[in-house]
Amino acid sequence: MLGVCYYPEHWPQDMWQQDAIEMRALGLTYVRLAEFSWSKLEPQEGTYNFDWLDKAIAVLAEQDLKIILCTPTATPPKWLIDKFPDILPVDINTGTTRGFGSRRHYDFSSENYFRESMRISEVMAKRYASHPAVVGWQTDNEIACHDTTHSGSDNAKHAFQAWLEKRYGTIESLNEAWGTIFWSMEYQDFSQIELPILAVTETHPSHQLAYRRFSSEQVVRYHDAMIAVLKKHCPEHFVTHNFIPMTDTQADNFALAEKLNFACYDNYPLGRTDLFFADRDTDTFKRYMRTGHPDFASCSFDHVRGISKDNFWIMEQQPGPVNWAHHNPRPLPGMVRLWSWEAVAHGAETICYFRWRQAAFAQEQMHAGIKRVDNSKSVAWQEIEQFRDELAETEFDLTASVNSSVAMIMSTSNQWVTEIERQGDSFDHQLVEFEYYSALRQLGIDVDFVSPNADLSSYKLVVVPCMPIVDKVLISALEASPAHIVFGPRSGAKTEELTLAPELGPGNIQRLIPIKVESTETLRADCTMPILYKGASYSAGRWNEELAIGEGVKTIARFSNQQAAVVQNDKITYLATLSDVEFLRVLLNDLAVACGVKTYLLPEDIRLSQRGQFGLLFNYSAQAKRVDLGASEQLEFVLGSEEVAPYSLSIYKRV
Amino acid sequence: MLGVCYYPEHWPQDMWQQDAIEMRALGLTYVRLAEFSWSKLEPQEGTYNFDWLDKAIAVLAEQDLKIILCTPTATPPKWLIDKFPDILPVDINTGTTRGFGSRRHYDFSSENYFRESMRISEVMAKRYASHPAVVGWQTDNEIACHDTTHSGSDNAKHAFQAWLEKRYGTIESLNEAWGTIFWSMEYQDFSQIELPILAVTETHPSHQLAYRRFSSEQVVRYHDAMIAVLKKHCPEHFVTHNFIPMTDTQADNFALAEKLNFACYDNYPLGRTDLFFADRDTDTFKRYMRTGHPDFASCSFDHVRGISKDNFWIMEQQPGPVNWAHHNPRPLPGMVRLWSWEAVAHGAETICYFRWRQAAFAQEQMHAGIKRVDNSKSVAWQEIEQFRDELAETEFDLTASVNSSVAMIMSTSNQWVTEIERQGDSFDHQLVEFEYYSALRQLGIDVDFVSPNADLSSYKLVVVPCMPIVDKVLISALEASPAHIVFGPRSGAKTEELTLAPELGPGNIQRLIPIKVESTETLRADCTMPILYKGASYSAGRWNEELAIGEGVKTIARFSNQQAAVVQNDKITYLATLSDVEFLRVLLNDLAVACGVKTYLLPEDIRLSQRGQFGLLFNYSAQAKRVDLGASEQLEFVLGSEEVAPYSLSIYKRV
Amino acid sequence: MLGVCYYPEHWPQDMWQQDAIEMRALGLTYVRLAEFSWSKLEPQEGTYNFDWLDKAIAVLAEQDLKIILCTPTATPPKWLIDKFPDILPVDINTGTTRGFGSRRHYDFSSENYFRESMRISEVMAKRYASHPAVVGWQTDNEIACHDTTHSGSDNAKHAFQAWLEKRYGTIESLNEAWGTIFWSMEYQDFSQIELPILAVTETHPSHQLAYRRFSSEQVVRYHDAMIAVLKKHCPEHFVTHNFIPMTDTQADNFALAEKLNFACYDNYPLGRTDLFFADRDTDTFKRYMRTGHPDFASCSFDHVRGISKDNFWIMEQQPGPVNWAHHNPRPLPGMVRLWSWEAVAHGAETICYFRWRQAAFAQEQMHAGIKRVDNSKSVAWQEIEQFRDELAETEFDLTASVNSSVAMIMSTSNQWVTEIERQGDSFDHQLVEFEYYSALRQLGIDVDFVSPNADLSSYKLVVVPCMPIVDKVLISALEASPAHIVFGPRSGAKTEELTLAPELGPGNIQRLIPIKVESTETLRADCTMPILYKGASYSAGRWNEELAIGEGVKTIARFSNQQAAVVQNDKITYLATLSDVEFLRVLLNDLAVACGVKTYLLPEDIRLSQRGQFGLLFNYSAQAKRVDLGASEQLEFVLGSEEVAPYSLSIYKRV
Ligand SMILES: [Zn+2]
Ligand SMILES: [Zn+2]
Ligand SMILES: [Zn+2]
């Protein structure tokens, strides 16, 4: 289904009805309201003004549009900040207060803000609990965006000390767990412990990890409390949240999503591609600057499907150029439609576009909407119409699930470990995971992202690109799973407290394959070296491990000095290096085939996704490309054909 | 005429007389004194010491040198800072106080400093009002240099709040004008408004623009008050100021210069070239590292002539290597002479060199002077002699005006708009304007820089490279002018308050040409694309607009996807993209010719300027180059010939 | 002899005995203990716990290992910081306090910390003064590391004011010495003087130099006091310190080492190469990423031998990958042995490895040890065994001196001058000095680094790459020395107070060669130009001087514009430019030969060092290389042959 983000408070009331009629005409079902509207809802302390919102809902409901309301907590009003200045967060890199004047100016450890947030949420929830047009809630907005998970405030420090006391019980046990004997960091009391910021040189990694865990839990605590308020007063409504890319929250995304009915993603393919690939050379960058990288948005879709209950929503989708990346290109014609279908292919049930009409003022005035500032229709309008009609014509089942036999394990705490202990500047956790994902996607393989606690019994192949902390529970789950497991380097090398595995890397994984990491090195990304696999040479070396190999382990790829680069037994394939994507593609194809996972020989820039009975072929290039899907199944094309048009897609149905 | 900046207080008194005699011998007329000398003039509060200055003036006057005095306010002494610590400005990027120990350590919003500055200015003005040798005053020094226009102090905040109240009257009208409803930024009272700094993420653009306007007005308020003090007590003296490049003041330069008798420029071609072209590759950079870019200093000359009453002065000119750029090359032999002539060609009446003798101590000890530390003469000496003699021999008329039929409109507030809303990192306001200017100069066209309020009735061609805010008054002036108008992209796209034009870009310009900007994109500078004009291909794309075109508008250049890149009607040419300089040169040549503006086919690195009866040809290359000036006029060479010598110039006179 | 850094407090007590037995088996003589252990030695104020250390010493002593104890002052415990918060230093770039949580969190100007440091040192010294196993002391650890020499604290400010008063006597004499008249910086009282930090723009260079001198003296004051405590109570023990690279201390290293029995160096060839060559292109960088640059570690060895009494020790040597560089490669097989021999070749008497066993926890858990976390032996173990055996087999005399006839003068105060007044971004003091050193080393020349006050009577050639401040005492010493002197550009250009030499550069050197520097320029490193020497062309130009040349001076190399690039008389060769290393190699070869210094034609990547009767040839390349040593002496190879194996060495003995 389709929806839109709408800010009636930005427009004269006499435009609302026409807007509603046009939304209906475009085929929208949902309208998201009230995000960022606290100062309008409560212009002074305790003085509420819901008239405008009541009216806006009424006008929209008259056109049978369903309303999703937002708690307005991403933007506390100035009077509230002035009353409780401790709401403002403190920058952990400079120690200065991060002031009022933009958004997300709140500290998750401010008890004043916690209380005020729940109060305004409750006021809204009570008011609209039984409104017939209101169907659900979005909590806050893009929680943790703008690096707000971490605050260097006194509030944070004291909450951290209490959290540490709860986690470790005694100061002796904290000293022991972290190894504070190093550099005389032993504590006598929890009240002595500072935040691990602004020190002379790098702070203790266990201290840093604890601070990240604490900060994440503060976000979850806040978010869960808000969900509870909404669910208590609005038991009939769904509660969701619009997530930014997983690596940016710096919080445990599985925990954040746990109490939600489902998760949403805010999808900005061009802005994200611009930021993520900013250091690429002209040719590599230019190629996707107006389409987005074929795997970048998809990867986030699969991430968010992973933290959602089953399928997910797109709560915001880019309908044209945005305003916040280094450069903000226009999508190529057809891309708004293509991105919508790509989201659907990966499990989206509803696509909401951001925003109905471009705002004429403030920070996002250069952010395109479906309608322009002069109320004319932007090019996105027609693409949304086309998408709407194709959804109907293909009879696409938006309730179907994505059924994947390949899982990748993701975990924020392991991301933290690699950020705290980078060891080589060329090791980028997000890129490492992305390269594995991209290799799988180039093979036409659908991927589930799962948590380390997930049930793995239904997978044939489980891929773990980067997971330093692997506990024994996971080892048991992996043992129990029928899947073959692929581990990238660093796997299992650390304990829960970010100390080295006492038995050396890959730590607990040694229970599954008898190997030991005898040394580790990191190299500059431009100073890599060849590895050999089945007679062909690939490039590797940003991270290299020297392995000692036990019985039953064979070496299937070698460095040029003959050391093992990839080793294997029946259960496990372990990569002792970070290679190029090409090698991952070849290796994972061999492993997938061996596990009975079907792979495809897709032309460059073609991607295939399957959902329910449907298969979708996407073409991110300027040339039409013919895809050979093999003769194994009987397929019927309901949109396009095996010859996929440029910047377009084809859809087939299994008969 | 010639002059010099002299700091007698840096040298033993017994050197002064010989210095004066040598100044006279060099042909100098003016000597600037007392800059930065507050601690010498008033070593303790209220204890004045003018003896040394009186003596210095007397020694110089004896050689018939004329004195320009400076108010010493760019360097408040330590005792004053200690008495009024609120004089120190606050860094807007860090929130830390910018301390004593260099220069310009004052906050334009400190009332204590305002009062003290006017006091010392008045003391000086009264003392020297009727001194026969004193002819004029320089206010302060390089006002606003070192990013001092903006301060994050409490003084600034409170003054800003008062300024806002004065500008907007009621808080409701401010909320409305800015659109504070966005992100719940609505205010109930002016006292709630913070400076738009140090927030969690980007602050409101209207808020930022207001802060820049306020800050600029604080500078102007301060400067105007100082001018008033000087004019009150010294009605016979001129009052001027030595400006840094216009884009660096972050203030309204037209306003700053309005009350002055004329404006001065501090000309450092090599230092400025080093900074402005710092990101260029070896070949592009090396070529001009010892000459300065042929158009960079000239552009500033024309800027300053634009804010001056008619002609202008050079108050400081580089006589050798300086000390403050990333790298500080030596000028090639002949360049000190060439730069002096180049300034004259663009309207300079007087050239003062900085400084008489290189200082042996402090921050600028590596900054060359006309004389060296050991009192020997540097190579600049001979070049100044040559310039002096050539001025006489050519009988150059230093009172003549530059008469241009082409104007470029410049405006600091539009520079602010593009800095506040960059939208693409590759959009650099200064570079955009410079590229248009350079294209015109390569055609031998003299350029007037004018304010948006200027009388445009005498121009044949008006070029507006980048002016997002175009109000209706300017539209009327443009309509009334006989000139053809060239607008670059972004023109007219914004309202006075930095919101989007409600009728879309180019906003009010739509009255002159019926086009609408339907979308805007920005691209990386290395990811541009071809545009086609008259069968030839050029490169463009850092900023691209998608145009809807009304009646009577023809498309004269297209993007490779056939969209309009440049459109035109009789009155207006509108560029919907940022192109390379080559395209601008070709297009502007066609437009100039069509408007009856004479253009020249100049060899590479040759520039032509005309002033009064004289034409000056400058050669920035190592090869002699022959220039064909056409047969339209009768010319007589008074210096050199059509064959312009390397790193030299030729001068002709119209007969 | 061999030794190791050991932290028994990081390991269960029941491992200690086995460790000691294995140390003995590896052939170690020394064990360094107690570094960073303050919180273990004094867990609460005044409550001491030496039991663990007594036991550890006893266990080690039982295996005849000799103990070096460290004062634990690099890591004050948290309870001490909480009691005296003024111990924490203040960041001079931001003004924020540098907090607890890592190491070196102390301010050299905190009197509280001074007193507490001497107290804990005295407690330890008294306790172990007569322990038979304890042979010596290491003060603190890597003093001044992590930019801790400079603090922006109030303590520092007041101590600086007192230091200034002591140095200058009266405020008038300070004003005169610095030239505070410039920019009205005149002071009336020492109490007005701020630290030269956080100002609006660059602060006064003389002020900066004074602050660096003061800060250096604060470090020396602290260090000398600690040495005095140790020497008073432990007259039989040696006292030493483990230095980081000289340029990183920002302190006078000769002064720091003066009261020590000998100096030590902490040798991390790969980490240091990664940082120092970080901006190099792929080919240049990759070549040495796993060997270290052939001259970088050697240069530090020679530096530390220079500040030591005769020979020196390596207190820490990298046995595998480290954790703190941008990238942390594994040493190539053989490099741990090669580095050990390289240190010996340059005068090391003892090599201690850091550390016995890799720590499983805290900041350095990715830093390799001789033993791994699981107590297995890393590859370093065998290389140390090999080195130990080769030392014995070759009967290498570790007490022999390095006898060099070539000296380079080094001086921290001259490093400061070039850092304070960079003048061109491409001027890097450390690189300038390194390039001269590398050129000499490529010629097989051993180099002594000496202080400006050294006795120069035994040298044939003295090289001064960069020494702006050259006083008359040094001029006399140079005159008295039989050596030919080579000066790089900038030499002698400044006075003691960082003002320009009044007679122009090279200042006092003009007594030795009649030349004057008439102007100076700096160029981008990629914009250099040719110089001609003996018909061949080389590249130069990052720093260029224009020379006026007096009688008896000949020009031996010229710029392409015919100006003098290198000039010479019998006593002096003066380079007026910074050239490439190739030119330095050719020129220095010619000069060395002329002075009777033997040079060698070594293949690329081969280095030769001589110590006592031994000559050592090192091969940093992957190919075996044959070296022709000439027929002048009778040599006998005691290890390897003239054909030096890849990544290996050969040793010969003069018979
Ligand atoms: Zn959003
Ligand atoms: Zn100046
Ligand atoms: Zn160390």
C-alpha cells in the first residue's frame, strides 16, 4: 500500500481538503502526521492546542485516508529546554553542550526529558486512542540520528555509574572483567568511573564497550517506555518506528524494534550512496550517483526486515533530490518507481513517500516532495501512479514473506567492537558486511539478516562477515543448524568484555573447526596482495590472519606466501583475510551450490529478488539486459520480460 | 601616486630621517602610520604617549611626505582586555573565547570595546585634526579579517535578540517569516532565541541569515561610528579603509564603504592565489604560483572600485614573498611592477607598498618589505622606481575613470545564502563568480561590480552569476535598463528571508522570462556531463536545474539528455547549470557582441584593461605575445608594443 | 645482552615461575617490572602493597634474572586524581581538560603531582635500594608522549609567568627581546602574559618559543628530580629512561638524558614507518611496510646514542604487529632478528623486547608479545634465539663504541623554530633532517648526532641540516674543528629569541662564509624545479634562498635561472635549497671523499654500519645482493658473506 508524510501545519488550512482529495486520487492509504509538532501542540507548558490536528485528521479521514500519528519528541520546544536545560546533550568529542536550534537536542539520560516525553506521548495517546481514522503510531523520529545515542553529560555519567554497578555488582568484579590493572586504571568505587571520553589518549576498550552498551540501553529504555505508553492507551493501534541505516543508530536495533508491531525504514538511496561511497573515484562513483548503488538500499531493506516481525514498511522514500548529502543528484527517470518495487521485493508492505509537498522554508526546503512548492506535481507523481497501477495489475501479494535459505548474522555490539578497536584504518565494519552482502546479491541470493540469538534451523547457509564476539549459545545454535557457516576474519576473537579469546581467535569457534589465529596484521587498502583460489588470483589483505590448522581442515585458498587464506571443514568455512568482492562472489557461489542454494548468473547491474510467488529482476544500468533464469521452473512474466529494460524491472510469477 | 606603510615605532629613532629621505627619493607621496600602535600611544589607561608619533610625523613632513594615520583599534592592548574581558570574541565553532596574543581580539558586540574604540579614535582625531602633514585616516585595519565578524558571545546573543525585535517587531512575525513551525522551533519571546551555532545538527537557514545580517550590521555600526568621530574632528581629512577580499569580510561591503571617501585594497597576489587555488593540480597551480592568477587580483580591484566612490587605492601591496599562505613563493622579476600597473589599469589612484622595511621580529618577520632587515634594498625597490618613472613617462592619468559597459552584480547577502545552503559541496560562491569574471576578462572586457541597488541605465550587458535573492526593485531596474541580462543558476530562487520562491525559481525573474525551475540537482565536480552549444561540447553539471519553458523562450544550449541548459529571450539569458569557463567565454562573447560590447581575441595569459584614454596589455606568461587589437581605432603605444614582453605590459593611448 | 618487559601483575601468580624459567632459557638477562603499576602498589592513599612485586622479583631472581624497576608515574591512579584534580593537563588546542582513562594524564606544572611523584619514587627507591636482584631504574615511561609536554592549565600559566620573570628580569627587557611593540602586544607586568594558545590568529613566535622552552624545562625539572630521588637512595643502581623518537618529546632531549647513566629507545620500526610515511604513494609505502624504512629506526638509534653517555639500550622492541599505527602489518620473517642486529650495529648494548606475553585485555591487547595470549611462542621467539646465538657465535663486542668521523647537529629548540614558523607547509623539520641522514647512510657513513655544545674536534665532516639559531659559541667551535661544515637552508637565520638575524641569514655563519640571504621562498612539494650540479639535474625547491655572495665563495650548484643553489668555501658548504635525497647523496659523497671520509657504493636497500672491529651489512630487500667493500682492508666474514641474503645481514671483522 501507499502512504505519505504530511505536515498540514506547514500549509494554510484552506489547502488541506484539496490535498486530501489528491492523496486519495494518487491511491494513498496512509498519511503520517504530527511529527516534529510539539511546539504547535503545546505552545506553552500545559497549554495544549490540538484543534489544528483534529481538523487535519477530519479532512483526511473524509477521504478515507488512515492516519499514523507521531510522538513529537524528536523536537522538544524551546520553552521546555529553557525550563530544563539538562535536556540538552553534551558532545563527547568536545565536551560542549549541543544546543537548541535544529532537532534531536535531547539527552537519553535526562530524567526530566524522559518524564516530559512520556507525558506528551500520553496526552496524545489518550486523545486519539479511539479516533476511528487513527490506525497507528510512529515513535519519535529516526531515533539516535545525528550521533545522539552518546552524550557526555553529567546525567549520562551518573546513569552510567549506576548501570555499571547493576551489571558488575562489585567494583572488584568490574576491575577483573575489564582488566583495569593495565595502566593503573583500577577503581575503588563505581563513583570514580568517568565516561570514556576526552582522555589523554585512547581509553580502555572494555570501558568503551560498556559505555556503548549503556548508551544503547538508555535509548531502548526511553523507546520502550514510549511504546508502553502508546500501547497502554491505544491497544488497537500499531506502534512502529522509522529507522535510519542500522549502523548509524549506535544502538541495539533488534532490542529497539522488539516491542514494535513492525519496523519501518526511511529510504534515501541517493543521499546514502553519496555519503557511503564518498571516497570512490570518478568512474565508480558516477555510475550509480543517480540510481543509488544496486545493493545499498536493498541491504537496509533486508536489515530492517530482519529486526521487524516479518515484513516491514518504508515510512519515508526519496521522491527526488534531497538536501543533506555532499552532493544531491536527481534520480534518473524511473528510479522512484524502481526503488518502490525494490523495497517491495525485499518485503515492504507499505511505501510512504517523504513528503507530500516540498516545504518552502527551513532546513529541508531543498528536499523534493511529491508536489512542488507551487503545488505542481513533480516527476515522482507519475512514477508513483505507475507503481500503484503495476501493483494492482501484477496482483502482487504484499503480505507474502521473503523466504531465504541464506542468513547473515548482524549485531551492533560487534560493530562497536570493530569501531573501538579498528586496528587498521582500512577496516570498516559497514563496508565489510556490505561486501559479503553484495557478493550474495550478485548471485541472485535473497538474504535474511538475523540476530545472534535467532533460530537458524531453517537456513542452508549462514554467513558471518564480522563477529568478534561469538558466545557459546551461538556455537550451540550453529552446531544444531543444518547450515554450512561462513566466518569472516576477526570472528570469535574476543570475549564478551572485549578482551582477547584466551585460546586465541577464533575463540569459541574452535569448537566447530580446529584452527588458531597466531597473528593478525592490517594493511593499507592500496597495499594489498594476491590470494589464489582454484587457479585464479584475487586481491586481499586489509586484514590478514596467520592460521595454525588442526586435523580435518583443508586450505582452499592461499596467500602468495603459501599461508592459508581460506580454510574449511564440513561445517565451517573460515576466511582469514578481507578480500575483494569478486573473490567473495566466486567463493560464496561455490559454497551456496554445495549447500543446495540456487544461484544465478546475472549480468552486471542486474539484481534478482524473490518474494512469495514472485520474482523481480532489476536493471540498474542504461542498457537493456537479457537474463537467463535457467529452465528449472515454469515462469510467467507479469511485467516486462527476460529482457529487462534500462533502469526498470521485470516481474515473473512461478506457475 | 605612491606610498608606503611605515612603522617608525619598530625602529630606532635615529633611522627615521634617513628613511624619510629615501622615501622621498623613491618618489613616495604618502606614508601610513600608527596602525596597531595602541599600546605605544596609550601604554596605560588614560596615559597617552604621542611624542614618538609627533616626532615621526615631523621627520616625514620635513621631506614633504603626507601622512595617513590609522586608528589603532585592530589591536587593543592587554591592560584594556584585562579591564574589560568581555572585549574578547567567542569562537562560533567551538564556543571558546578567542584570547589575547595576536590581533583583532575584539567582539563587535562588546559595548565596552565600542566605547573605548571611539575614545581612542577621538583622542587621535582631535590631536591631529589640524596637523598640516596629516591628510587622511585609515579606520582600524582589514576589518573583519580572521573570521571576526561572527562572535558566539553573550554580548552578541543579547544584541542579536534586540536586533531581531527591531527587525521583526513581534515574535509572531519572526515565526511566520522564518517558518519556525518546522522542527518545533517556534518562539514565544525574543529572549528565547539563541545564536544559530553549536546545535545538534544544521540550524535554521533563516535564523542563520538573520545572524549574518545582524553580525554584518554590527560591523558597519562600529565602523560608521568611527568614521563619524574622524569626520567630526577632521573635516578636512579623507577617511578610508583597507579592505581584504570582499568574500572574506562576511559583511556588507557596500555598506561598510558607504561613508568613506574612497576604499582601499590590500593586494597580495601570491598569497591569495596560493590559498584560492590550493586544491588545484600541479600544472594548474605551478603556472601562476609566482605571478598570481591573471584574474584574481584584478577581480578584487574591480570589487573595491565597485564599493568605492569612483577610483580606489591600494593601501598595501606585496613587494616580495609573504608569510601567511600555505606556501610563499617569490614574485617573478617584474611582477611587483606589473601588479602596480594592473591595479592602476583597474582604477587605482595610489599604490602604497607594505611595508617600508621588513620587521626583524614578531609574526610577520618573514613578510618582505621594500627594504630588508639589514636596511638594504630588496628587488622591489627597482621595480617601484621603474613603475614611478613609467607613470611619469606615459603621462598616465590617475584621475581617469574606468568606463565599462558591462556590469556584474555582487552582494554579500547572496554569498551568505549559498554558504548557508550549499546543497552541493562543489558549489563555491566565490569560484562561481570568479569564473564568470575570468571569462569576461579573457575577452578583454572591463567589468564594473555593482550593488543590487545600482543604477544600471548605462550598461549594455549585466551579468548576475549567483544571486538567489532578487527583489522586485531590482527587477524594475533591470527592466528599465537597456542592458541584456545574464543570470546564472540559483538566481531568484529565494525570498528575502531565505525561503523558496513560492512561484519556484527564478522567482521574481519570471517577470522577465517565463521559465520555472522544476528541480535542482548538484553533482561532484569530477562527475559532470556534456552540454551542447552551437555544435560544440562543453562540460557542466556541478549545479543543474530542470526548466519548464514558457512562450517566447528559446533554448540555446542543451544537456546531453536534450533538456535545456541555457535559455534566452530578448531581455534575458538564463543558465540552468554551472559550466566550465570555456563555455562561459564562448557564450559571453556571443552575448557581448550582440549587445555591441567590443570583445578581443586575446592570446592565452594576455589581459587587456582600458582606463581613460589608455589601454593596458598584460602578459602573465614566459613568452612574448603579439596582440591583434583590430583596426577600429587609432592607437599609439606609449610603453612597449603589440608584442607584449614576458611578465610585462604594453600601454597604448587612443589618439 | 637481552631482556624483556614483564607485567607479572597481569597474570596469575602460578604462571610466574614457568615464565622465569623460560626467560632464562631464552637467554634473557634483564626483566623490566612495575611500569604503570601505581594502583597496584598503592591501592589507596598511603596504603602500600608491595607483596606481589617482592614475590615476582624473588621468582625471577631465582633464575638469576636481573631486575629493572620503573617508577609508576606515567599512570597516576584515580584516587589520586580525585584528590588533586589539578593533576590533569589541559589541551592547548581546545582548552578542555584531558581526563582520566588512559595514561600520561598529568601536568608537569602541577605541584601536587610533582610532590606525589617524588613520594612514590622515594618509597620504591628506599624499599629496593639494597635488593640484590635489582640493578637499575627506568624513570616514568616514554616521557612527554601523547603531546603532554604542553599544557594549557592555570598551573602552567602561572609557572610560565614566573619562568619569564626569571629569564627576562624585567618586563621591559621581555618586551624588547620579543618585539611586543608589534601588534600592540606590550606588557606592563609578567602577570599579564597568557599562554600563546587559543588566540584569534597566530601568536607571537618569540612568545611561542619561550613557552616551548619553559615547557621543556618543566619536563626536565620533573625528570631530574625523580633521578635525584633514585640516585640518592640507590647509589649502586643505574637510572635510565625509555625515549620515544626525539622529535616527539617536544623537550630538550640532551637535557633530559644528562643525569641518566645511559639512555634507552623504544623501537617500533613498523608502527613508526606507517606514521612517518603515511602520505606516500602505494609503491613507496608498500615497499617497506613490513620491514620498516632502512633508515628510520637507525636514525633514532643514532639520536639516542647521541644523547646517551656512549652506547644505549633498546628498552622495548617490537616483536610482531603493534596496535597503534594507522595500519599494523606483520614484520617479514627475519625482521625481528634484523632489527635487533641493526640496533646493535648502531651502539645498543642490550635489547629488551616488549613484551613477554601479549596482554589479553585493555588498550594493547592487539600488540604482539614474544609469547601469545595462550602462552604459545610467537615467531619472534625463534628469531630472538637466533640473534642470541649469533651474538655468541660472532663474539660480538657489545661494549665497543661506534666511531664516526661524521656528525650531524641536532637541537630541539631549532625544531621548535621551524614548527613555530613553518613558512611553507612543505617544510617538515623531521623530514629535512631525515633526508640528510638517509643520504649519508646510503653512502655507508656512520653518523653521530651531537648537540650544538658538543666537542667537534674529532670530526672530519659536520652536517647541519636545519639550524636557524646558531650562536657565536657554536661558530667558535666550528672554527676550531678541523671538519668541513655543511649547512642546510635556514641555518643561522634567527636569533636566540626567534627574531631575524639583523645582518640577514645565515647570521653568525657569515663569520665563516661571506654570503647573505636576500630573500626566501617556499614552494609546494609538487611544484619544485631543477638544480644543476656537475652537469646533472636534480629536483629542489620546497625552500629556496636567494644569495648574495662575497669573496672567495664559489657556486657549485645552480638553479635553472642561474642563481646559486649551493655555495662553498674551504670551510663551509651552504645549501640554499631543499633538494631531493638523490642530490644530497651525490653532494655529500663528494664532500665526504674530499674530507677523507670513506664512502661505499652500496646496492639499493643495503646499509652498512661499523662498530668496534665489526662491520654489519643489512639487506632490506627481497633479493640477495652482493656488496663490494673495496680492497682496502682485510676482512673476515663471521656471519654470511658479501652476498647478503634477503631480509638478512652479514657481519665481517677487520683483521
Ligand atoms: Zn526524515
Ligand atoms: Zn595587512
Ligand atoms: Zn611502550
